[in-house]
Amino acid sequence: MADDADLTADRDEKEYTMRIAASRRPNGPAFTGGCHYCQEGLAYPLRYCDAECRDAHSLELRLKKQGGVE
């Protein structure tokens, strides 16, 4: 029978594995091969061609979510 230390070690190992997997997932939209705002072609793993497009797209999505822009 496992004692508290063994149970804790098992839980920590599972949690560590899940955190590593989560940290490797990209944040934001999926890679499409083009900028999500201006559709300029991009190499993997880029989602936006620059910070200006990223910020503009983020603003556009927020406004759409709030119902301000269609």
C-alpha cells in the first residue's frame, strides 16, 4: 500500500506532465499560413506578420465579442 509520500509524488508527476503539455500549446489562433489580420503569407509558427496586425486583430475580435462591429 502506498503511503502519503508515494501518493504525493505520483500526483506531482502527473501534474508536472500536464503542465509541460499545456505550456507547449500555442496561445491564440491556430497557424493558417497567413496573418490572421491582413492574410499576408507567413512561415510556421507565426500567426501575425507584426505587432500592429496582432493588436488590430485582437481589438477587432474584442469589439465583435461585445457586439460593436460586424
